[in-house]
Amino acid sequence: ESIDVPQTVSFSWAESAYAEEYQITVWDPSQPNVLLVDETVEVTNYSAVFELAQNLAWQVVALGPCGMAEANQTFAFRTIGNLAFNLNTSAITACLNDDASLVLNVGNGYFEPAAITYNVEPAADIDFTFDQDLTDVQPGQPVNVDVSFPLGLNTGTYTLLFMIDDGVHTSQAQMSINLVSAPVSFNLINPPNEELGTSATPAFDWASSEYASAYTLEVAKDADFADVVINQNTNLTNFTPTTDLDGNTTFYWRVKAGGFCGSNTSVPFNFTTLVSGTHQVDEGKISISPNPVDDLVLIEWDGAFSGDRSLRLLQLNGKSVKEEVIRTGQMEVFIDVSGLPAGIYFLELLNQENRILEKLIVH
């Protein structure tokens, strides 16, 4: 009544006095007239290969010059079954609020009833649905598993362990689950929002987004991003164009972070480029008094600017609300802001080569 006998079976028996040969026969008790082995040998051992999970019987007859000795024993045995117990994958990456399907392969060598249990580490409220009763698993039949990852779970790596036990055999199957989410919110950095006097080749820079694997930078001439002038895919968190943007133009920019579980788009920023052919200078800054102001403001500057000049008062969106033409040699000017809404403005002093911006607060 041996069980789990290897597929290559080694038979042996005691020697019989006066025997010259031995006849060994092996059969399936369910088909006793079909002999799987019927061999005559001169030794007291024999080997043969059988299928997995076969119930078999065997006996030996001793043959000699005076006849044969009838077998007085018949032994039964069962070859080892297919004790495979594994999952169709060793690891998956899944998203929150998503589902996954697994297949748990169970070999036909387990005895009935076989039972399966499972465990998740670290503990988590992951939902499992099985197409078989885990207390009465059918050997040789795969177990289909549907897994759900509800919102509220912590992202990270989980270990899923399945165990089978039929009272004689035990085995385990393990896999890892990498639970991730869509890319998280992130911020744009440079150019700053509503910046004036931005270079025509700005160095775009933004914060990284967790769970993002790539980014798409969009730069447009309108807030709806219908007129896109830059559409750049990158794995980095920065990009500098090699072609100049139009001068004295307001642009809008945003970044889309893409990952395994979807995407997340930043809040858009805008900036206004320098007038073509000019550049920003640090020397010769404007002196503004008072600042903040509610009526008349005095603007003074040094001699860094020459030739034809203009002074403009700009809203944050770059729109001019006041403009003064500066005479040659003039080093100051008064501007009346009493009729303007309270808020933040920029004073722009501009000639053919240089540009200076200073912030003005109107009460």
C-alpha cells in the first residue's frame, strides 16, 4: 500500500530456492487484464517507469526446471502524483481601485479533500474571490482568483502566500504585489507664474511626481492650450528649448505626469517673454516711492538707459494699463495710479537694448 512511489519504480524480491528465472507482472487493478509489465528475468530486481498518480498492483512468479511457484502475494502501490502548486505569476503591479486575475495551479497528485488557505503581509483589506470552495479543492483543477484593491489601501509591496494541505502533502505558493497609484500632484517651478521679462529660451523646471515614469511639457499661446508651440516628452523634470519663443508674448505652460496607473496634470503657469532683441539687466534699477501707493508714485532711474525709452505699468497678465514716453535726459516721472484697482503691478523701463522690471503694489 505504498504511496508517492517515484515514477521510476524499483521492484525487488527475495530469492526462491531452485528458481532459475522470475516472471514479474504489473497492472492497473481497474483493468486487470491489461498488463503494463510482463517480463521474465534471471535476477531478483526489475525497474520500470509509470505515469504519475497511478494505482498499480504487482506480483512475481518463480520459474525452475521442475515448474513454477505460484505467487502468494500481490502488492499494491501508487506512483507519486503531480504535486505542483504554483501561481501563474510571481509578481504583479496593480493600481488602487483596480482588479487583477490570478490562476493557482494545483497538481492532480493531492488527495481529496485538499484545503487551501492564504495570508497577506503586511495585513491589508485586499478582497479575494475564488471559483472553488477552498475547503474542498479538486486536485488537478486550477483555482481562479479575482483580486480587488479598494481605495484606502496603503501603496507599497505586499506578499501573498497560499498554502495547500491534503492531510499528507503540504506546499506553498508565493507572489509579490506592488500596489501603486496615479502620479501625485506636483508643482511647476520655473518660469514662475505670471513672470514678466522671461527669456525667449526659458529653462523649464518642475518638481517630480511620485509614481510618474515620464512627463509631457506643453507650452501654448492660449490658456486653453489650443495653440501649442512646445509639446515635449521627457523622463526628466526639466527642459530648455533650442528655438526662441516669440518675444513680448504671453505663454501658458503645464506638465502632465504619466505613470502605470494614469496621469496627473499640473496647474498651469504663464509668463511673458522679453521684447525681441532686448535683454534683462540688473544695473540701473528703478527707484519707486512710495511703494505701496494709492495715488501719485515717483519713479526714478539712473543712467543705464539712453536713447528712446518708454515706461509702462503692467498688470500681472502683461497687459499695459499706463504708458509714458521718456524724453532724453529725463531721470524721473510721476504716475497717477488712483484710478487703478488695488493689486500687484509691474513697472517696465524699456529701450532698444535693455529692460528693467520692478514690482509696484497699489492700495
